[in-house]
Amino acid sequence: MNHSKTERARVFAGVQLCASLLEGGLTPSLGMVREALRVARVPVFVMVRPRGGDFLYSEVEFAAMREDVKILREMGVPGVVFGCLTAEGQIDTARMGALVEAARPMQVTCHRAFDMVPDPVAALEALIALGVERVLTSGLADSAVEGLETLRETVEAARGRIKIMACGGLTPETIAPVWQATQADELHFAALVDTPSGMRFRNPKIGMGGTDLEREYTNRVTDADLVRRTIAALGA
């Protein structure tokens, strides 16, 4: 979930649609995208990330990302979310530039690949030069609370030239203090809870995809009540 502010954070922005939340979010299926566009009452921004792990992609993976971006544009998706790095951890400006060009007129968000760079100010300038609309960041830390100072410095360095969307473990308890301390343009939270599977029969010998047996029968989902409480914590 994304939330943007005026002088008080109260304007709801949209939803970031991902598959595989356990891997930090991957590209969802086209069927899921179509269904989301059909039922959503807010803009849907779609993750373009072919696999978990790092953001140094092979030629085949990058080609797939570019095709996904083109297909999503043709579907009428309002925005896409992606990020590519070089082996040295810099923004891969060649690949990001090609994806930004393929995406237009969709909005482009650089995801938390940004949090894996050695120099956030240099990365920010590279994204601004490419025309990226926003960057999703926890301040190069595991959570926004831990990365608070870097988040604040990133907002200051952006100087309104690119939107800074703060993220990373934001809850009803932490979202308002993080926004007040950083004045980030937008806020991103997942409001995730683990719910038990509805399966009554369970094979005790197999976990699909290498998961443990407990994980096989647990679903991680966004909780509507937790979304409401998180937004309410901002005085929205």
C-alpha cells in the first residue's frame, strides 16, 4: 500500500501489485494484473522483477523485464516498479534508461534496489537524470526506523525533483513518527499477516518448492483492518 501527503499525510495514492511476498515481491501473472485492474478503485503499480535475490540481471532476465513492461503498458497499467544495478552496486543507467523508455507514458518507481547502493545521493541523481518519478527506500537499512537519518538526508537531497517513498516495516506505531521525522513525499506499507491454510487434508511429508511443512500451510496476505489502522495512524 502506498500513501502520499499534502501538509498532513491524508491522500491515498495506490497499490503496488506483487507476487511472492516472501521474496520481497516479484512480477505478478498477467491474469492477476487484469483482475487487479478490474476490481481496484485506486491506481495499480505493478512490480517488474523476474526473480528474488540481487538486482544484477542476465541478458535473458533483462529482456523478459523489458517485454513485461511493454505488455503492462499495453494493458493500461498506470505505473511500474523496477530496479537494475551494476555489479559494483551502482544504478545501471543503460538498462534503467531502456526500461523507462519502454514504460512511457506509465509512471516509473525504482524499488529497493536503491537500498543496495553504496552512495544514495549518486544513485538519486542518476534516477533523476533518467526521469524516474519516485524511489522506494528504507534509508539503506532493514527498516525505515533504522534508516531514519539516511531517509531524511535523501528527502533533502531530492529537493522535490523526485518523490521519496519511505518504506520498511511501517506499522500503526511507526508510520507517523517516520513521516514526521523525514517528511517523505509518500509512504509504503504492506500490512502483512500470516493466516492458516484452509486445507483440511495435509500431506505431512512434502513442502512444495523446498518450503518447510509449516510454511506450506500458511498464507501471507495483506490485512484490510491493519491497512485501515495504519492509515488512521497518520490522521488520514
